[in-house]
Amino acid sequence: MKKFLLITSLFLSALMASAQKNTPKSYIEKFKEDAIRIMHETGVPASIVLGVAMHESACGNSMLAQSLNNQFGVKGSSGTTIVRHKKKIHTAYKQYQSVYDSFQDFARIMTERREFSGMTLSLTHFDYEGWAHGIQNRGYCSSHKWASQVLGIIKKYQLYSFDENPAATPQPAALAQNDKQLTLSTKQ
């Protein structure tokens, strides 16, 4: 009987712990509208906002995301004190009032910081691959696999579909091919 109660309590504890965690799909569903809004306000693709947030925060399950609403690991200037498991912890990471505020700050970094700000001039909000590689190449992260990891998330969960349906917009390579076909057909 004791063994049964122990197994049951462990099972229920595990079930409750897993019920509180975000899944990739639940995270996307909760925050896709915020990412789209950020895209319209700043030009940073919604797929990049969501993909980077999912990667950096483990879909909102990291300690920073849970305690500080910090989805991107952004550091603050003055530091923050949080209470975690009845202990005060001083951290250099920035605290946000909401996940949306964290998304806004990430977009601000991408559009206002000198090392990233040129991307909004050279990349559209359809070019999520260019954004991922540009962010990595400009020093956002130290990992050489970061862009491919973020792109893997974007492709796996089809986050590019939030970038105003880029498939419906002719891409430069497709435009060049269409121009070539048009030129050939007019010569005949």
C-alpha cells in the first residue's frame, strides 16, 4: 500500500509539474499575436521574435522566463533581485512586466543598437533566414550553431507563416526566373 501511495504521489507530482510547462505549440499559440504586432511596429519578423524567444527561453520554461518574463536573456544595467524557492537571488538579467515587453525590448535591440540596426534597412520581414544569420554574425550569440538552431525551430513549427505569408510574395530568385521566361516568350 505504501508503495502504491508513493508511486501515485510521484506520478501526480510529475503530472502537475508537466502541466505547468509550456509546450512549443502552447507557447506559439499564447504569443503569436504579440510577435505579429511587434513585426508590424518594427519590421523584425514575427518568426524571428518567436523562434529566438523559444530557443533562448526553452519556450518560456527557463528560470529567467518564469521569474523575470525575460525571454531572450537580456541583461539589465542595475540588476534585479528575485525570490526563488524562498531564497533571494541577485541577477544581472533584466525583468519585464510581461512577455510582450520582453518581445518589444528584443525588437528595440534589433532596430536601435548600432550592431543590429542596419538589418531593418537591408532585410525584409519575409527574410527570416537573413535575419537569423545576420543576428548571429553581428555578435548576438557566441555559438556558431545558433542561427541553424533558431532556423530549425522556425521551420519545424512553420513560424514563417506569421510573416504575412511570404510564399504568396515572389522572392528575388523567382522574380528573376519569371523575368527570364518573359524575355524568352517575347522573343519567340
